[in-house]
Amino acid sequence: MTLNFNKNGVTHTPLNQWELSDGTFLVIYQGSRGDNPELDFIIKYKSTKIKSRLRAPSHTHWIVDLIIKSEYSPSDISNYIKEWIEIYDKVEPFSTKEERNEYKLLYNEYFTEKYDLLDNTGAFSIEFLSGLMELFIKCEKQTKNAFMFKNLLNLMKEYCDGTKDFYQVISYSKRV
């Protein structure tokens, strides 16, 4: 299976990829933004389970999935988000291309084991969501003073705490 994609006549090949237990691939490609464009990356995924095309993950999609999961188990999603906010503050950006290109996801096994009951609701597995979270954090940390993804995590925490509503969360996710 090829995970290359073409955009504006340029073929993009994977820098790194992770196959998840359900056959979904998380893939990163060279990006060009931020303070360190040489270390920037674009995230895409492809599910072999439903034979989907290669897609860029929308912030709105994972936010909606967490909202659905929170209706089933609000305390678990609240704890899941709180743990990611704590991890966010500890994660360092990539310092070299080699580190980025050889990176192994660190948190998938932990979150998948701890929150596996949440796989029965929503469209995405906890393994997939956790891989996205980790990669979004690493990517955002490449640019000093970047904050959009962390703001989404905090907004989702506020939703779980009952201080923000569905419309506020979805509206913000569409702007990111």
C-alpha cells in the first residue's frame, strides 16, 4: 500500500508512519511552517478497515468524537483530557530530522489500556486519538508561543467540567 500523496504536482512521501492495531496508519510528511520549517510535519491517516483514502485529521472530527465519548463516560474523557494537558507541558519538540523520522509513539499503549472501554463509542479508537494527540503536541511545540492545539485541549476540559457548551467547542475547533 502506498502512503504517498500528490499536491500541486509534488509527490509527498512519508517521513515516518505508525500502524495501529486496527490497521489504520498514522503518517507524517514534511511540512513547511513555524519557527522550524525543516522539522515541521503534516499528519495524515489512512484506515484499511474501511478502505478510506489518505486524510488529514480535522480538529473538528476528533473533538466531536471526544464529545460523543464524553456522553457515554464523562469522567473518563475528562481524565483523558487532563492527562494530555499534563503531558503537553512536559513534551519537547523534535530537535533533529532523525529524531522526528525515527520517532516511536510513547503514549499509545498506556492510553489504550487505561481507556479501552471508550473504543465502543464514537468513530475513532483511543489508540488513534492518542497517536493524534501526541503528534499534534510535538508539531505545535515546534513553534514557540503556538497555542491553538493546547487551547482545544483546555476547551475540551472546560466542556467536560460543564463550563463550556457544545457550540463553543465546535465553533473554536472549526477555526483551528
